[in-house]
Amino acid sequence: MIPLMVGIVKITQHQAHGTSLVALVFTGIAGAVAYGLQGSVDITASVLIAATAMVTARAGAHFAHSLPEWKLKRSFGGFLIFVSCLMLIKPYLPHIGGMDTGWPKIVILLLTGIFTGFLSGMMGVGGGTIMVPAMVLLAGITQHTAQGTSLLAMAPAGGVGAYTHWKLGNVRTTLLTGLIPGILIGTYLGGTLAHVLSDAALRIVFASVLIWTGVRYLMTKRAL
């Protein structure tokens, strides 16, 4: 969504991040409801992640606002490539036992919120790409429940980041009337299509698109 808004609508990188985050709040709500109806949301885990993410999302938004446009674009490009690599190697990462109960699990979820909240506020993304692997590999939460939980946690954390971006002037409200309905429809269609492709094929296709986009962003020329 961010590359499309920058490349086609021609808004600034900062505005794309802020506007994207507002729209993603609705993705989190719609997705969490869908997963919740299937019993695939861990309310406690969502609360723990959102508790710290709501604090750091504001800091992430301010940090993004402080960066020059070219630096933010390069940072976004690096983030896309990192996410792509994480997606490709996730099936081969081992589950770390002994940390999925009691206080260790609580600490993992709080730390996950700290990191993903800042990332969400800075990059204008939901942070699920980081939250889900952390919950699955470290906290012992199943894949489907981790995805539903991340969507629920995304709503309040993204809301804080979005509000901060709005105060900083980084939200193009005129675009939201099209983005929000489109996102709600796209969330449903994307979820349906995702089940048509195999997990491996879906990851490879999506990672390829992200890497191509990320490389283009990393090649952004430094402003003089």
C-alpha cells in the first residue's frame, strides 16, 4: 500500500506511512473479528502485546517524522527485505521450548509489543510479520491463533501510531474514503485467495515482490 501511494498517488513517504497506519487499524479490527469467530484469538496475549506497543508506536511515529524523506525510504526498503528473508526462513526456524508458560511467556509478549509497536509507528505497518513469528517460535502459540492475536493487538497500537502521525500532519484524510472500504474488501478476498495457494508458493511470491520493492527503495538517492 505504501509504495502504491508514493508511486501512483504521488504523496510523500511520510504521508504514506501515516495514511497507511490509519487504514491498517481497520484491517486489524476486521481480521480480528474473522479470526475471533473461529476461536483463533488469544485475548490475554493481545492485551500484553498492545500494552507496550501503544507506548512505543508513538515514539516510532515521531522517529519517522524526524527522518529526511530519502532516509525514510531507505529504511523502509531495508525493512521490506528483512521481512522477506524472515518469511522465507520461518518454516526452518526451531521452536524454543521452556519459554511458553508463566512469566517467560509474559516477558516475551511484552518485549514483542515494544519492538513491533515502534516498528509499526515508524514504518506504517501492522507489525504482524514480527509478532506472529515471535508468538509461534517463542511463546508456543499456534500459527492461526498468532495471526488472529496479532490483528487484534494491531488495532489499538496502530491507532496510537496513526493518531500521532495525524497530529504531525502525515495523514491524507482524503484518501481514507477509498482506502478503508478497499482494505475491508481486500482483507476478505486476500484471505480467500491465500487458501488457494500453498503456503510455500504464497511466501515465495509475496517475498519476491517485497524484495524487488525493497531494493528499489534502497537505491533512493541521497538528498543534497
